[in-house]
Amino acid sequence: MHATEAQPSPPVPPAPELRAEAPAGAPSTRGWGVGQRIAFRWAFIYLTLYGFPFPLDLIPGFDWLHDRLQAFWESVIPWVGARVLGLDIVDFPFGGTSDTTFDYVKLLLFAVTAVVVTLVWSVSDRCRGDDSRLHEGFRVYLRYMVATAMLSYGLAKVFATQFRFPELRELLRPMGDASPMGLMWDFMGYSTGYSAFTGGAEVLGGVLLCFRRTTTLGALVVVGVMSNVVMLNFAFDVSVKMGSSHLLLMAVFLVVPDVRRLVDFLVLNRPTEPVTLRTPFAAPWMEWGRRTVKCLFLGWCAVSMTAEKLEHRRLWGEDAPRSELYGIYTVESFEWGGQEVPPMATDATRWKRVVFEASNNGAIQRMNDAWMRYRVNLRPAEQGLTLSAMENGHVPMILNYSRPDAESLVLEGFLGDRSLRVLLVRRDASELELVKSRGFRWISETPRNK
């Protein structure tokens, strides 16, 4: 036998290291230190408490859950305020604000609960657990919570239901009498185009957050948009500071895992590795089920929110029907108890102006410039109307009206126990400078800065 020369074997590649991958493109939490892990767990508990009952509150038929949760807080928070903090919390929130004492106590309870649960959680596993799956699942939860909020607020601006052109009463109000919040509201409502632009940016951020590939871009858009909103709320004392701040913090939370990559690419001019995006489920039927649920959820949000904003616009927005008495009226004569009351500037009884807004709102300005707002129940068939004060303690006024001509209006009835007859002359609101100057001009020979 002839000996044969042994041929060198091809190199054998080393066996790949077996390690768990972070799901769906999230950075692994294995490299987190104790501080990072504790911070994440606290944020997870706190923001979950803050967001609950989302997303159930978007599903028809779950109104009972919101009502029961509200009833729970209305029993717990006054007790905590009185027994622990020494606060007398009587009035419960009515909506439209997130900055009440009630809300601050609730946030304090969230924060304390999150601290206690985080300590128990971290001590029980001695901070050695891997929170990758929880972290990614929580990112999905926050993505959709922030996205739905951005869609809701954004569509309200696009359809001009959050900010509307100043009402007639506000057009007559001296700027010095406006509150900071009222001034900002009128500023935003004056320009439908600007309001729609800011709303479009919010909608864009919300839509981008709905997809894994565009989550970082969407979060950056929301951070930019909400930074401006938060600044406006603090600078103009708008009473949703805490609500807007939490949305901003949630968007920042979504950006944090990509901060290093963003700094490398945008600041340090270094290459950065892409994040591997994988489907959350291995089984095809589960992945198709996830996509179906996602499409149904997003479709429901888009349709229901759009329908809601259009309904709001129809009821009290730009498309709201105007009363046949709509307009600004100057009081020409004021007879009370059969006697003509002269127009003295210090008189707190005689009327100076009457305003009938769109829908069923109205207001009366006294000679001392004080305003009283009313709900107007107009009965055209009887040529009658009822003015119900929006402030408590005032008896409704039941009056009759007549139109001697197109520009005049006569109101007759009783004010207290004395007869009342008021002759009003309509003022053309289009002659007001703010209304007359509304619009866009390419050419301005002189600035209209008055």
C-alpha cells in the first residue's frame, strides 16, 4: 500500500454563541446596571397606573370601568388628602384640567406605589432578571397610548374643534381683561391654517408611532411637538400642564433606547448599526392575528375619532348653526319699571351690550363693563327666549322679542319684579379690525400692526 499524503481539512467555523435576542428591535436589557433596571421598573409601574384603563377606555361598552375607577379615586383621594396630607379636597375634577389638587394627589399616589412595588420587585430577584421582553412590550403599550392621544388632539386641531375663532364676546373684550390662557386660546383659534398645521404635526407623530420601523422617528416628532405644547401650557398658564408633560415624558421614554445611535449618527459622525426588526410571534397564524387586531384597532380609532371631531364641529364648531339673533347688539334704550335708565358708566344694572353667539350661548355686558354669560333657549314660534345664567344663584329671565327692522331687536319681559323693555341695534361684526384683517396677503405695502 502506498501511503497517501493527508490533505488539510477545511477550517471549521466556530459554533455560534447562543444568546437570547431582544424582541422586535429593542436593545437588550442584559447590560443594564442596577440603577437603570430600577428606573425602568419604576417608570413601568408609574406610567401603567397613569395610563390605565387604556386601551379599554377606547372600546365601546367599557364606560363602566372608567366610571368605577373614577368613583374609586373620588373616595380614596379626599381621604388621603385629609388624613395624610392635611388637605381639604372637596371638589372633584370636572374635566378640562389636569392640574387640580385632586390630580396632584393622584400622581403622588402613583409615584409612591411605584416606589414600593419597584423595591419589592428588585429585592426579590436581586436585580439579576432580564427585562427585555417586558421592556419591549411596555414600549408597544406606550407607543399606542401616545399615538391615540396625538391622533385625538391633532384631529381636534385639524377640524378646528379645539381652537375656534374668538367668539363675539371675546372680540369685544379688551386685551388687558383676557387671562393668559384665554389669550393663547384666541391666538391659536384666530388662524385656522396654523391650528391645522400644528394638528397635522401631532397626527403625523401619532401615525409614525403605530409602526415599529418608524417608532423612533415618530417619537422624535412627538418630542418636538409636545415640547412646544408643554412650553405654551407653562408660559400661558394653561391648566393641562401635567397631562401634556406626561405625554412628552412618554415620548422621551420611547427615544431613550436609540439615543446612543442618534448621537453617533447626528453628532459624532460615526456609523451606527441598524436594529434588527423581528416579528413578535414565530407562528404565522399568530402573526396574522396580531396584524388583524392592529388594523382593527387603528381603523376603529381613525373612524371613531374623526366622526367625533366632525360631530363636535357640527354642534359647536365652524359648522354649528347660528341663532337667528346671532350678532353683537348695542343697547339704545333701557326701560326698567317703566322708567328710562340713563347710560351711566358706573351703573351695574343697566345693560350696555347684548351678544348672541352661535348655538345656544349669549352674554350681557353691563355699563360697568362686567359680563354675564347665559344659556339661550330660543323659541322662534312664540318669539320668546329664556336667558339662564351660567353662574349659580341667578333667576332665569323669560323674555319676548320682536324685530322692528333687520338691524333692531326689542326685548320685553321682567327683570326681577319690574318690567323690562330694551331696544337693541345690531353692530356688524365684520367691521371689527380683527375680523376685517383676517386672511392671508402676499403683498403688504404697510404692516397692519395695531
